[in-house]
Amino acid sequence: MSSAEILNELREIMIDVFDVDDLEVTPATTAEDVEEWDSLSHVRLVVAVERKFKIKFKNSEIEALKSVGDLVNLIEAKTAA
């Protein structure tokens, strides 16, 4: 799966989790860019991503994420393994 495909899937997940239909998502998007992105929705996002891509994140990996691009790279690495 390419980075663009992963980003597109993430956008769909984020629209569902944050309940924002016109959400703009780029690799540079961070939690500060999305008003609805709080600690609870972050947990829901992580769980939804793990289910969709059939992967598991370590706490240290989650804590290291700073942007959607970081998440795309992590998903790419985990799905390639």
C-alpha cells in the first residue's frame, strides 16, 4: 500500500472519528490543526487505525507521533513487515 493510499484511508478514518465531513488531511496535519482532536478522540483514532490496518502500536510509537505523516510512515513500516 502506498503512502498516498494510506493517507486516503487515514482521512476516511479521521472523518469518522472526529465527525468532521470536510476534514483536510495532509502529512503535515497535527492534533493542533483539528479542533475535535483531543485525548479521547486520539485513543479512538489509534484503535480505529489498528483495526483497519490489522496492526498494533507500542506506546512508545504512539508517543513519538507528531503528525499524520509520522503515522503514515509508521503504518507503512508495520504493514511492510
